Amino acid sequence: MPAKRKDTPHFWAIIDALPIAVLLKDTAKPEIFANQQALQLLGLEPSQQVLSLSDIRHIELTEPDSNEVLGLVQNPLLLALGGSSLHQVVYLNQNQFRVQLESRLIQLSFTLSKSVLIVLKPEQPHDIAAARQSSTHEVSELEEALAFDKLISLISAELINVQPEDLDTHIDDALTALGEFCHADRSYVFLFHDDMTLMSNTHEWVRAGISSHKDHLQNMPEASQPYIWQVLQTEHVFAASDIEQLPAAAALEKQEFRKEDIQSILCSAMYSQGQLIGFVGCDMVARKRAWTNSDIRRLKLVGNMIGNTIQNVNYRLSLKQMQQELLRANRELQELASRDGLTGIANRRHFDLVLQQELNRCARLHLPLGLIMVDIDYFKSYNDSYGHLAGDDALKQVAQQLLQTVKRQGELVARYGGEEFAIIVPGCSKAELCLLLEKLRSRIEQLAIAHSKAPTNQLTISLGASLTEPDKHTSSSELINEADTALYRAKAQGRNQAEVILPAENSRQVSAIKNDN
């Protein structure tokens, strides 16, 4: 069963497409990769693709001058695969023609081991000199193509998940690779602004001794380069081997190119989600350049890579922004859902939730839990005398005084309903609870809100509190009932005072006292 490649990276695709027979072997690995031209030349199955040394040993070669069959020790294919640099002619017995064989060790960019590159080219005896020259040129181009694809593959792998803060660095790396491999003097990226009317030179690489023009190529209107934009939009590539040969329609471009000492220029459009976002380009300053298909291919590859990366980064930034906005909206909704609309403090729903949480926590940690119920004295008559707007203002002032007085971590002030408030006080002693009750009563009294229908002629509050050490059987309704009972006791004894029900009193029956509120 012939071996097949498990993957097809960019450089294997390049090798397969070459019009010459090529064998390639990593010195650190046993596999020998052959393109279709090599398989056909060696008389092997097109589907074999990956060869072994055993396959090579079965290929019979003859010395062309002596007609002697070359043994395993002299077999140039085996010698080349072992790392020897060769340049000789051999005779392929099965196909009965001479082959120019050239091998060398090459170091692909960013690889730890070297590779053996073997080029096989059929030839006629009188074409030996020309074949050698052609083979050397083809090997050099192949070696450079392999190195470029390896480099771009690694840069592309880094760009896939690049963080926004690292984007500029990786784009600069890609432009450096492009400029070096294309032997250009400058390579750069231009991007449209959001409104698509202006463009800026956002990234640039320049060869040593070449001047940079990035700073003055900012916020340029599209009308300043109309010809190049028209070509990029219709043909996607703008190539000029000699700017002086550009048509009259490119007069504005020629003026700018001369200012930047550009003799040859090559640009490729960049797209994001099908929309033109800018272009990537190369300039020649020191000399003119006849751009090749390889140059255009490399430029398009870098342009697509940068365009896709910008699209991915923008997508991730947009997604992150949307997530943050959603989280903020959710927090605001939760805040609104947990706050009383009039006073701005916690509402009854949030109070019930926090009370149960504190009840569970104090039971687990064996901590005491205090609960205070607060009621504004004679509030119905206050509303009747001063109006509901004044009543609302009084509720706000009382709520803020309670909130400013209760500050310890874990404590909560909530509007329980109407003119009634509830305060959760976890982890407090009897003395601390009594001190807090008197402080709360005094702070409201100090507000000195006039109330002509009250015995004191001002607004006051009554407070009732329960203090218990809860266990897993204690319910929140028990705590509320006990604090409510204490509140009614305080109101029965004359209002503007506080009462506490301690754990020992929890079973005491206290009659509820009706009042006119």
C-alpha cells in the first residue's frame, strides 16, 4: 500500500505545482516527499507521494559514460539523501534517458533541522551547460519560495489568535518578511478610516538607507489618489514597473510617487467581510523593478493575512464590547430590580434575598443575627397634613439617614413597605445592637422635620429588633415576626423609642397593638 501524506502544508502544494521533478527530505525524519513530476520521472505510482529509502534503492541508475549500473554505495540518490551536495548526470534505466541531478542541503526559515533538496531534470547531452544553469536558478527560486511560505505560515499562525495590543508588532513582522523576500525598499499598509473617505499609512517597513514617508501620509482623501483606487477596486492589484509609464489619469499618483522617489510600485487590495479596507504595497526606490508573479502572489498572501487578522481582531473587540455592554446592562437591570424607586435603597425583594443568605451564613458560622424593623411615627397624619410630595421627601430623608448610619460590612438597609424599613445586622452583640438602635432613633430626631400632628411636633421613628443565633431550622419569617413584635411593643409604649427581643424571649407571646399610624 503506497504511503500518503498526512497533511498538505503550503510548501508541499508549491512543490506539487512545480514543472520540475523535486525530492525533499528533512534530515531529522525518514520520509522522502516527491512531487508528481518526480514520481512520473522515476516510474512510480502518482498516489505514492511519500517514499522510503527502500523505494529509492529499487530505482536502477547507470553511469552515462561507462554504462555501468551504479550500486548502492555509488547511487547518487542515496548519497544525496544522506546529505551530500551533488551535481552530476545519471541514466535512468527504466525510462532510458539522461537526468541532470542536483542536490543541496538547505535551511528553511525557523526550522531546527536542515532539509535535503534534490532536483531531477531530463536532458540531452548537448544541453548540459544550459541545464545546469537552469537547474541552479530553479533550485534557488524554489528554496526562496519554501523559506517564504514557511515564514509566512509561522507568522500567520501567530496572527490567528493575536491580542489587539500585539497586532501592530505582528503586522510589522509580516511587512518585514514581505520587503525582504521581495527585495523591495519599502513595504507598507494603508487603511481606510471608518467613514471610508480618508486613508492613512498605518504600518511601514523601510530598508536601511531608505527614507520613510509614513508621517505625512496620514488622513489622505481618496480624491488624492483616484487612479490607484479605481484600479484596486476593479482589478484588486496595482502594478507599475516604471511609474513614468503610468497613464495621464495617474497624474496625481505620479506626482506623489516622484516626491517619495518611487520608481516601481506594487499594491494589493485588502478586504474584510467583502469590503475594501485598504491595501498592502511595496516600493522600489534604488532601481526599477519588473514585478513577477511570485511578487504578486506574496503580496496578495500578506494582504489577505493582514486583512483577515484585522477582521478577526475587530470582531473580537466588537464582541468584547458587546459583552461588556450586555454585562453593564444586566448589572443595571439587577440594580434596578433590587432598588426602591423612591428612596434609592434596597427594596423588599432584595431584602428577602439577603436575609436568607445571612441567615444561612450565620447559622453555618455560629454567628448572631440581628434584624431591625423601623416605622415612621404618625406617618398617615403627616401625609394628610403636608401632602404626599412632602411625605415622599420625608421618606427619602429618613432612608438616607438610616443608610449613612448603618455602614458595617454585611449590613443592609431596605424599604420594607410604605413607611416601614428593615435593617439586617449580622454578627452583632446585644450591646452593639442597642447602641445602633439609639443612634438610628437619634439621627432621625436630629433631622427636626416638623410634624404638627405628632406629640413631639416633629417626625420620629419607632424601632423593634430581634437578636438570635440561628441554626439550620431557623426561618426568615421567625426573625421578621420577632422584630415586628418588638416594633409594636415600642409603639405601644409611646413611640420614638426602640425595643429588642433577645433569644430568651423568642417564645414569649406579645399582643400586637393596633395604632392609627
